[in-house]
Amino acid sequence: MIGMQKRTANRPRLYTLHALPAGKGFTGSVTGTGGRTVEVAFVPTQATLEKGGDRPRLQLSGTVTIQTSGRGPRPRTIEGVTATLLATQGSVSKAPDAPSSLPEKLRPTEAAPPPKGLPRTEATAEASTIAVMYLRLSPLPATGLPELPYDLSQVQLNARLWANSSLERDLLWLYSAWFLAQEGPAPNPEKAAGYLAEINRRLA
Amino acid sequence: MQNLATSLKPASTRKQYDAIIIGSGASGGMAAKELTAKGFDVLVLEAGPMIDPLRDFAMNRFAYESMYRGFGRPGWKQSEQWMQDTAGDFSRHFYVNDTEHPYTTAPGKPFLWVRARIVGGKTLHWGRLSWRFSDLDFKAASHDGFDVDWPIDYREMAPYYEKAENWIGVSGNRDGLWWQPDGDYLPPMALTCGEHQLKSATEKLGWKLIQSRVAMLTAVRNHHRQGGRAQCHYCGSCGNGCTVGAMFNSLSSTLPAAAATGRMTLRPNSIVRQLTVDPTTGKAKGVAVVDRVTRQELEFRGRVVIVAASTLESTRLLLNSKSRQHPAGLGNSSGALGHYLVDHFGGTGASGYLPMLAGRDPVNEDGKSSGIFVPRFRNLDDKTKHPKFLRGYGFEGGSSIGSFPGNARRTPGFGSEFKKTVRRWYVAPVGLTTRANMLSRYENFVEIDPDGVVDAWGVPVLKVHIQHSDNEREMARDAAESATEILRRAGAEEISTSYEMTAPGRIIHELGTARMGNDPKTSVLNKFNQSHDVQNVFVTDGAAFVGAANQNPTLTILALTMRACDYLTEEIKRGNL
């Protein structure tokens, strides 16, 4: 198992970290040194658009906190971590209701009847939401994290979007609405900017 | 049932196997059985773990034996297996963990990808429906002008359908329908009272209703008995694993037969990163593997490589197998690799209650693993031509009492009146759900995710682009209305019509993306599932399909695999491989 390998100069790469929603942020776990479970939490405090590259991308900025189960190093927090959105996985679940506090101009309009009165496909178009955001974390300082014997230079955070609280429900809806407005087949930059502002209201 | 784990032998990186088979499901298992029987020394690489039927199957296990009464620990599905739609409390270990197996989709166009990375693959829990395609399907383009025909016809496939049906054991009737060809069947499972009612109603409309053809042993032939398979005893646990081998799956049937020859090496936990290519010839020389558990990197060599990892995993593998000779992916000189993705759609249909059955004493109808099938009745000929869509659909369905009163969720009220209502209607359900063709279009495709998303082992993942067209939507509307009319004619009450189409992937019949064809400029494989570009590579699973038809694909996959194995054996004898 990776966690049991001896530390060498060439650390095995940690490719992905699956994380579940935890309020504003996401929490996952990895097998660390000695087979211990290491909890890794990413808590964003700001969402911006990173320009450059092939297209503007959502970038969440915040902190990563690492905590080993049982006896181990004290929890430590790494400031200034960014998570840049690479791509998403569409959900097939029913979309939640829009946040009740949305400004009028951002409220979803009543869905137009389907063209020619034809049946719709579940969870598509305006009824679509995101199941997972795949984000690239900025390099984490592996030498200062003995409990995580990995190459942490390019960790992909698989941030599951699923609502266990009203905050998580709002963020699920807003991230999904932002993504459709920003990168969907009918982009709406004004609405995308509005949704980004609403996301930031909740992350602040 | 044999425990294959006890017969595993180590795989060698030093020898060249006659054939490397990637995948141990329907196609991979059949390829292993066929080729070992022909004297091939094969290496079967399965990405997932080994399985012990006695430990891992939950046959005859009741919901009350589970702490969570069959529903699983709250939140498990949403946190770990949110795309594994058919995974349940007792079967979840047959399915991948979505946390380790990402894929991405286009905005607003979700795709539900159900996967099994385990020895036996999706055969451990598949629906077992086994239908032949006819020339209405193989030559659909000649019939209606859309897309292209398959490069094969029913006459060529018929002997392989027969071989496949005989080997796996299919129960059903010979119904004499030219567009739903008959096979050599074991006794059919009887219709229930409600299903007889549905049959009468369907026939009043001039359509057919037949017993489902399922890969279940309602009788045992000699080779089934010799292989340790037993007759079905109607326990109804098919989706949780069948320890008696009554349902066809690789674990009970093809893999043990291959193992018995002494010529199969099965290596579980072997994730194939890519096919490796000889830089001087451009031919495949083997595969590069990462061990799922230890993360060790290995290479195995084979004279022939058979890719049978399941439709999209096979195509993902080929797209990831770039090299100087194959810059767009292995065997992709046509640019067709990844394109023409389809899945059947469902969701539309109707359900209700049959009042003539209401209030009767409950009987054990949940053990019968087959229902009814209404074969396609649209666009068979000029008389049945529909003005608004091409191709057609069928209905699966039935009328059987289940072990759980699901109707309670839809019954309003509370207290003793509520209970009386639930009990009255629990014994009288009836329903039809669509299984419909989706047109094969170039613009429905998969690619390696261009933004660099990877899985837990660093293997680049797929991005899926798929959506329905108006042809599917018109078909869906017609199907919903037709199903409702059948139920109305059957005398059903409280009929509920569903017009919502399932998201692509939910029916778990994803097909295409490495289609066969006669023209190497527009197809990936020839008519024998052989890569046009790399002659020692074969793709034998659903990726090879040209079109979806509306029938379940597994029997056709099995038949194509047997045919491909015959062909490659002859090619080796002729010195062409």
C-alpha cells in the first residue's frame, strides 16, 4: 500500500484526493505514514476567475488543513492554496431549489415548454447540476508534511457536490448555475459574474 | 460453483502470450474460453479484484438480514458510488467506487456511467435479456437511409448466435417474428396472470407481446452440468450474485472453462494504462499495466491483444495508447475512434394497477427474473412507418408482486385505511418501460479529457459528449402514449404515464465509439472486430457496434466475440498474424 512504502527521494505521486462537501469546503482522507488516516480539508474563502490559458477558469483560494487520526503531528494549516477548476462531471440527480436569497435578476426563469412539446431528458440543460468539480491544487509543501509521504505537486481535488445542509445546497446550485452560464452552450457572462458574486458571499 | 481464486497462477512478464485479453466480463470471458479451447496460451487482465462467490455473493439473503434493511448505510451511495445506479446494499462491491474513477462531461449533458471492475465484470449483475439482432438492425441504413449499415448481416451472425445461446443457456419461446429472430431455447419462464392480461391488450392493438428471453437455466444441458451450473430455483437474487450458476456470468461459465484447459492465466488488479507498440512495425507488442493495489508498473507481451474492457473503457484505452505511429490513439487513422456513442433510452412508459388482481393473497412472484417484452412495432415496413421518427423501440415490463411494497410510497393517506389501500394494490401492479434505439451520430463522442483530469492511478479519463435528438424525443412521446394505451386496454387503473427520458448511460447499454465497417477511412475495425490499422488488435465488446438497435446487446457481443476468435485463429494458421 502506498502508505506503507518507505520514504525515498522519489515519493509516489498522489494523483487524486476525493473530498466530500463540508460546509464551505471539502474534506477527504488519504492513507498516510504508518497506515494512519490523514484528513485533508480544503476551505475556500474566495472564488475568482483565473484568466490566461485556453479560457477563464474558476479558481478557489483558501487553506488546506491536515490532521492525522489518533496520535500524530498537530493539525497544520497551509495558507494561500488555490484550486483551479479543470472540468466537471454532470449529475443525474434532481437539481435542488435555487437559493431563496438570490437577487431577482439571478433567479431562474420558469423553464420554457420543451420545443414541439416533446419529452425532455432528465437532468439536462437548465435542469442540470454538477456532481463533481475536478480541481488542480497548487503545489503543497510535501517536505513539511511528514505524515503525507507523497509527491503533492499536482494533486487533483475531486470535490463532490452534494447537499447535506442549506449552505451546501446553495453552493451546489450556484456552482452549477455559474458553470452553465460560463461554459454552457449559451454563455451568459453577466449571469456568470452574478453567480460568482453569490458564491463569494457564501465563502466569505 | 468453482472458486477461480484457487486456480490463479502468476502472470509472467518474461514470456510472450499467444493472446492478451483485457477484461473478464462477457466478451473477455468468452474470448478466454474460445481461445484456450483452440490451444491458445492466454493472459486475461482484469482491472478489478478477484471474487469468491461463497463470500461475495448474497444469494438468498433477505433485506431483514441487513442492518439497514437492504438500503445500505445512509449516504453511502451519494458519497462513494453516486453513478452506480443499480448498485444495492448487497451488490455494491460489484461496482466501481466513483471516488477513484472520475470522468467528465460537457455542460448540461450528463452521462451516467455504470461500471464493474471486478472479475466477471457486469455479467455478475446484468439483466440477462438475450435477444438477437435481425437484418432490420444490421441493415437499418438500407432500410431508412440514416447512417451506414453494419458490414455483416444476420446470415453471417446466425450460427454464432446459436453457439452463444447454446453455451450460455437462454430460456424463451420461438415466437416466429422475422425482426426478432428465434434461437434454440430452454423452456420459457411462464407469464403471470397480469402478464397474460397485458398480452391480450397488446394483441388487441395489433402488436406482439412475448416472454422475455433470459440467460437463465430453466433446464440444464450436459455442458452446463459438467461446468457445475445448476437449474434456476427462482430465488430472485440475480443482481446480488448467483452461487449456483443458473444465471450466465463469466465467473460461473466461461472463465472456469478456460481455466480447466490449463492455458489461462488470470491476473486481477491489473489496470492497463495503454497498449504498447513496436516502434518499427507499429504493431501491438503488449500492454503496460499498473497494479491496482501495489501501484507496481508492469509490462506483458502478447502476440495478439483483445480489448474487451467494456465499450468506453476499451475506447479510452485505445485513445490513451498514443505513439509516434498512432498520434491520435491506437488504430485511429480514420478519426472515428470515440465517435458514434449511443445508449438505449428508457424512462418513458406507463404503470398502474390491474383491478382484477387487487386484494388477492400475495404469492411469490419476485423470484421470476423475466418479464415480458413487446418487440418493436414501428418502422418495420411501409405499413408501420411512423411519420415522425426513424427506427423503433420495444417495451420491457410485466406484472409481478415484489418482496417490498413499493406502491406504498405513491399511496396517499395514513393509518389503517392507508395500510388497506397498500395491501389491496400491492398484489396488482403492472408496468411497461421503453427500451429505445438512439441514432448513431458523429457528434456524440468521447475524448480523453482535454483538461488533464486523471483517475487515482494517473490514467487520463474520458470526457463524454452525448445528447438526444428530436428523433429520440418523438420516439419517446410515441412510446409513452403507446404504453398508456396498452395499459388502458388491459383495464388498468390509476395509470401514470412517464414522459421523461433517462439520461444517456442509465440503461447501461453504451455502445459504439470503435465501430466496425468496410471502409478504414470511416471505421476503426473491420467486420471481424480487427483493427484496420493494427492487425494484431481486436476490439470485441460493445465498442464495435455500428448501431444500437433497441434490443439488449450482450448476446450480440458474445456472438461477435466467438466469430472474431474463429477469424483470428484462421488468420494465425494462414500466417497473416
